[in-house]
Amino acid sequence: MNLGQLCISRRTVTIAVALIGLVSLAIGAHAALNKRSLDAAKAIGTEQTGVIGTSARVALVIGNGHYPDAAAPLSQPINDARGLTAALRAKGFDVDVVEDATKDDMARAVARLKDKIKPDTVAMLFFGGYGVQVGRESFMIPVDAAIWKEADVRRDGVSIEQVLDTMTEKGASAKLVVVDASRRNPYERRFRSYSHGLAPISTPENALILTSATPGKVADDGKGQYSVLVTELLNNLNSQSGVASAFNKTRISISRASDGEQVPQVSSSLLEDVRLGG
């Protein structure tokens, strides 16, 4: 091999090595770009889950209308449950809805709610139907309750305070409760003591509670598709305000519209409002 051929061979090798290096750099850059894109997509997915994911917001909605001891069925609680379920699902809630729930139905539903609550979960309970107070405690009444005396309420009813305790035990970051049950109950004539309306519901830490009337008062159902309370609540939940603002606006609207005849009760221990971006 002469000197010219040797120089050409060396230049060829040098060019080949340089080309291989450029290709390697290009491949590495492409892989890094793909990894960054994948990481960004995962981050967006995680952020969206934190905002509206079903694990972040759970609700139990109960609408009871057909009570054998009542003079006539209640049509609004079931409509209320369906309307509120649709609104909450649009806000990212995982909603378990139960209609005309027996005692066993309600116990199983509360157990399902308990299983879904994780630390930092927003948990909500709605109950529409008959509620009864006994010993300054408020109970949700299932449709199969056999109530002849006040002790039967404790046996067959479901304590609202106990459901709140369950939410607290599981570490829910915010506990939301709406109770539309301040009706004149069909069992009242059987009781020896006075038990009009609901008792004040104890508010644990970081909870927000809305009831359809102040403690010891009853509320008129009205004639609409939904109860007065749920009609106003649905209107206010669709605004961009937080839940505390929606509950307070509901209370004010109903109080003004009824000239003070019906004044919903709002009790809050929230440390900060809960926003419900749709």
C-alpha cells in the first residue's frame, strides 16, 4: 500500500467514526425527548386525577320516599337523589346512589362509602326522606323501619353523627353533609315526648353540614320536581363558588323566599372552602 492510499483510508475511518458519533447523539436526543414527553403526560394525568378523579371525591346519596307508615309516598326525595347524583358526577364525584333504602341497604351503603375514603378524600353524604331526633341525636330512617316508640328509632335508624365519625376515622380531608329530612314524621304521634324536626348535628373538624330547617323545625316540601332545598342547592352548585359559599347562598335564598318561614341550617368547621370545578 502506498502513502496516498494510507491517507485516504485514515480519512475514511475518521469520517465514519464522526458519522457514527452523530447518529448516536441523534438517537440519544430522540430517546430523551420521548422520555420527557412520556413523563409530562404522566404528570398531567396525575394532576387531573388529583383534581377530579373518583378517588379524590366520593359521595353517598340516599333518597327514601316510600314509607309504609306515611299517609302518602314522598316523591321529591328520589327526584332529589337523582338530580344531585347527576350534578355531583359532573363535578368528578364517585357517587353511590340508593333509592328507598332498607336498614340493610343503608348499612351496606355506609360500609361501601367507608371503603372508598382514603386520607385527603372529600366525602359527602346526602339523605332525603324522614329524619327523627331522639336524645338530641338525629337519625336517618330507612323505609322498612318498624317504629312504635323512640327506642325503635335507635334500633332501626342510622345515626348521621355516626356516619360523620366514620368519615373522620378514615381520614377524609373534608366532610360534606346535606340532610333534607326536616319533615313532620309519621311516627310522632306514637312518641310520649316531643321530637319535632332534627336535633343539632355535631360538627366534627373540617366538616360542612346543611339541613333543610333549623333544629326542632319542620319544612314544607313544596310542589316542585325537587325539594326547595335541593332546587336551590343545585342552582348554587353550578356556580364557580366553593361548597361553603353554595351552602350559604342556598340558606339565604330559601330564607328570603319563604319570608323566614323556612331557614336552612349551615354548620361549618372547614379550614378552607372546597372548590368543585366541573
